[in-house]
Amino acid sequence: MTRLTEYLLPTEKQAPADAEAISHKLMVRAGLVRQMGAGIWTWLPAGWRVHQKVVQVVREEIDAIGGREMLMPVLQPAELWRKTGRLQIDELFKLQDRKGSELVLAMTHEEAVTFHAAQTIDSYRDLPLILYHFQVKERDEPRPRAGVLRTREFVMKDSYSFDRDQGGLEERYALHVGAYDRIMARTGLRFYRVESDVGMMGGIGAHEYMAPCAAGEDDVVIGEGYAANVEVARNDPRVQCVAGADGGVVAGGKAGGGERWTRDGQALTLEPAIEIGNIFKLGTRYSEKLGATYLDEHGTALPIWMGSYGIGPARIVAAAVEQFADEHGIAWPVALAPFAVHLVALGRPATPERDAADGLYDTLLAAGVDVIYDDREAGPGEKFADAELLGCPVRLTVGRRSLESGEIELQLRRGRRDGPALPLGGEPAALVRALDELCQSLP
RNA sequence: CGGGGAGUGGCGCAGUCUGGUAGCGCACCCGGCUGGGGGCCGGGCGGUCGCAGGUUCAAAUCCUGUCUCCCCGACCA
């Protein structure tokens, strides 16, 4: 039942005064999210639907490479983190229970999953294995910013692979690359997979998935068949960075300064982007510290080779808003839209046109179409404006004109183009088929 | 953590300099009109002016302290 009169979709004409990023402004204005504190956000019903659509895409692809979904706790004993040497990380929230026992709020789950691997994985016969969950992460960020782009609490899909040797890890890593590529492609986002700095993680290889957008926090260097983080690009002997004609002074770290980048003489471009996923080859760092070993065929105990793979659904949502918004609002990719179809009823209650819209809604609902129905007593301008703000890919309109023409008007959100009108009162099966085909054809 | 800015009803704001019973637009409620792009008229509800202390006959306004939020940078396992 998704009639707007029975829903909570608190849209606003004006964005919060302190909002800067497009996704921040639009997600609040469209009634998807609301803020509670710095970097602390609530997902309202329509926003959570979008989030869950990302989650489902991710779930399907990680399941497809053999991932096993589970759920690990956020509240964890500090001792586990002391063992891995991460207890003193500033971003880690620490607390005590009533007895004074030290606890932490997990910012990631390597400790937890390795703790269980140590308990439950005994033999080479138990390997390889991929475990994952969707769970809240808590991070005491020095500076939360840009709506849901950088928050102190957020849901992450994190998977962990367990192998008997480095070769196995490379295989599990390659499987994740494939899954991540498919996930990003399915979301409809523009994205790059870039080599990243393994940095403090001390791992043996890592990639980041970056979605270019104006609110991006990192710069990505892009060329024909090449994409890398600026940090990585700077260390690439084939890449040259020279100051531009305007003096080359870059204001801050954001792209758009006067630098000119080339690789083997070929021009590269610099784009701001946000990190929407990352994958790490951890090696045996955590398994050694937490005693996660297996016995091989000779009865020898060996450390398990691990990989760690994260995706932030909220960032994918925000990146989609950033990439596809126009001056009227959000324009979701089909895969992420809170609803595939936004049905607008124009007539007042108890008019023939309203009856027709009600009837159409019932038909769509019965056929399982993912539809939101604007049955409010509001003017057409307000309804159209809200529909464009919310950004569902297909808008259907039923009003007096529909009765005269016998057609349901159809507009596509992307580009606000008129789509093929559908017959009003026609065969429901044919109507649903036409809508399905249309949605399949949309990005 | 360094620099800058801001806290007044759900959202956006004025009022603060120069102290004198808190105001506007939107939203919301009631009535009426309108009905294909945020429409119009009338009547309403809603605010300890972030918090604490101080000055004063009187504080949103002046003083002190404190909390919170935003932006830029640093940071980002």
C-alpha cells in the first residue's frame, strides 16, 4: 500500500541552509533522509527503500560468488582490538559497561570475523570461504560532511575471504572484482575501479571503486584505459604532472586546479570522486594476530590468507543523486529508484478522472508494479514538482485529459521526455508488460 | 586539531549594532474559491529566541562561560 496520503514523504521547497552538496540538499528536500546530529542520519521510508535496493543488488552479486551472509555485532570487547593493535585508533568509539568493562563500537569487522574464523575454521577442507554481512559501522570522524556522504554511523556491506594461500586469496579477490564490477554496473552509476594506496593497512594490494561527482572528496586521474587515485598516480613513473598555464596553484585537494597530467605523453583528466567501495588483500596480518590457522594435509598449522571487501550503500545512493540530478530534483537510475512508477492523480476525489486514477492504481498494485500513488488533495503543480523532486523514472498522469483521450500520460524523469502514452482501461496484463519493457530499457 | 560562519515554531529568514510584552514567507489546521505546473481569499494553531550564569526596573538584544551545527583545511585502517 503506497498511497502518498498514507505515507511519510516530508518534502521541502527549501533546502537546509547549511547544506552544500547537491545530494545533501536533494535527499533532505525529497524527504529521503533527516539529520539528527553531526554525521548522524535517519533514513525515512522512501530513502530506506532506495538504500535497500542497493543492498539487494549487492546481496545478489556477493551470493553469486559464494558469499555466505551472516550478522556480527557492533558492540565488541575492547580486548579483541587490543590484540590487533587497533584499539588506539582515534576514530574508534570506546566505552565502558556498568561493570567498567571496556568495549568498542566496531568501525569495521576484521577483528570480529577473524575471531570467529579462529574458532570455527580448522582444516584446509573448510577453505576457501567468503563471509559477509550488512552492518552498521561507527566511526568518530574528525569531520562528517555533505549529508550522508561522510557520516559517523553508516551501513556497510563488508565481506571477508579466507584461503589457504596467496593464490587462493588472488582467486577470491578476482571474484570480488567481478562482483563489484557487476554491482556498480547494475546501479547505473558512472564509476572507476582504481588502484589504491595500500597505506597503513599493510596489505598486499587494493583497489577502490570511485564514483565521480561534484561533491567528491578525492581526486581521480583518468585517461584512456587508465584510472588511479592522485596519490597512486604521483608515484607512477609513466605519469607526469606539470603546473598549468595559470600557475598551477591548486586550491585545496579538489580537482580543477591548474595542473596538467599526462601518461606516456597522453593527456589525463582529473575528476573529483567519492569512494563507494574498496577491496583489500589483507594477507595474514589479522589471522596471525588472532590465531586463525588451519591444518593442511600434513597436519601443519598455517595462517589463513584473508581479504576484506567493503561497499557503502549510502554512498552509492548519494553518488547516484549527485550524478543524475537536474534543476528539478533527483533522476534515479531504475535500479535504485524508491519506486519504478509515480502515479499522479489530478482530479478531485469523487470525480470520474479520480476514479480512473484509483482504478489504475489498483490494477498496478495487483500486478505487483512498484508504484507510489499521489492521491493527495493538492494542486497539479505541487504534485508534479514533488514527483520530479523524488525522481522516480516513470511518471504516469491521469486527469480529465486522460478521460478525453483515453490515454495515460507518461513522462520519463531523465530529461523530462514524454514517453509512449498507455491506453486507459486497457488490458492490465498488456499495461504491465509495456511498463516492464519500458523500465528494462531505461538506464 | 587549525581557520571561518551560524544557532529565533517543521523549513527558510528578519529583529541584536541603538535593551522596552517575538515578527515575516512557506508548511500545518478550519472555511470558501480554484483545479494540467508549487493558485487565491479569510480565519487559526504553534516559539523556555541553543544552554547556564551575570548586568539591569526590564535581555532574543549587553557581559561571561558553555554546548551544538555548517563550511575550508588537516585526517580518513
